Amino acid sequence: MTDTTMRDVIVLAIDTSAATSVAVVSGERGILSEANGLDTMKHAEVIGRLIEQALSEAGVRPAELTAVVAGMGPGPFTGLRVGIAAAHAFAIGAGIDVLPVVSHDAIAFERRSAGERGELLVVSDARRKEVYWSLYDLGATRLHTAVPDAPVSGALGSGSALRLDGPGLAKPDSLPHGAAARVDATHVSAGALGSVALGILEAGGEFATGQALYLRSPDVTVSTGVKRVSQ
């Protein structure tokens, strides 16, 4: 997109990889609003209200939106799918596209925008005594991730950080990249997520794949046969 068209871009950003965060972000005016739910177990209960709140506080109608940005994780299956499903449902209703972004990229974006440099390890609680992690170079100026098979997002024109490795799964006592500064991803800002997406659009970069980064299959599985019922 050109600078002129970027001024007209407004996105609704949704992330439920940790708690629940919804924001409206403008290519011209930045973050217009952000509504957050702090409970990490009640994504479905609050997502509709937070979307309504974010749009109302921004003074933006659904018809004015260019796209919906979806945080793709990493995150636990149950919570993460709520945000992704909400993003797709809203996009279908509004007739706009979904832009997938790795949730950890938003945290690295905030740190880089705050002036931090060097390597940063973003860590999320995966439960069951495991953690998700992603490694970033906050001083990098390239447009793509350095990991060939990693989900790509992070054009750097607007402050996004280069993902060097991950997302991956590890035990807390065996985290890689021990020399990097560490931040725990207890909250992912949808405003930052939307800002990352706008940076990718502005620089002509690539978004993440549409595949959610659960990094673990759900506990519930489809039955392989008909269950017998006895009276």
C-alpha cells in the first residue's frame, strides 16, 4: 500500500492467546481504542462485549474497517480458538479479510517501540509445566523472519522485531537462548498486534499462515467408532 492509502486503513485487532484484548487501530492515527479482559479463562464470555466496547470508544462503524487482525498464538487451545473464531465471524459479517499475526510479535513490537534492543525471548505459559517461546532481535532491520519454516510476520518498517527462532515448546528449566533478555507474555496487546499488521501492510511483507499455533493437539478427540449404549 502507498502512504496515502495507509492513512485510510482501519483494522479491528483481536487476541486471546493469553487474556482477551480487542483494539481498533488506524494507519493514520494509531491505536484508537483498546478493551481488555484480564481473566484467562473467560474469553468466550467477554469477547463480544469487548469488540462492541472497542468499536464504540473508537467511534468506528464495522463498515469503516479495512480488515480484522487475528492473533494466531501461541496459546492454549480453548482460549486461542475463541479469538480466531471471533475474528473470522466478524470478518465474514463485515465482508473484509482476516490478517493473521503471531501473538508474540506484538510483545516484541512493544519492547522495540519502547527503545529496547538486543535479543528478547518472549515466553508464554503453556500449562502442564511447559512454556511456549519465541526469540527476537529487537535491533534487526530485515523484513522477514530468519527461520525458514517459522510462520512469517514482521515487516520492520513500523517497529516490528525480527523473529530469529520459534515459536517453540519447552520445559521451563530447559528454555533455549539463555543469554537473551526474557519477558513473560501474561498479556498481549491487541493494539500492538494491530500495529504489527499495519507495519506489514505498509512494508509489503507477508502475514503469518492461517494455522493457529496451538503447539499441542486438543485433549478432546473425535471418536473412531460408534459407542455402544447399554440399558
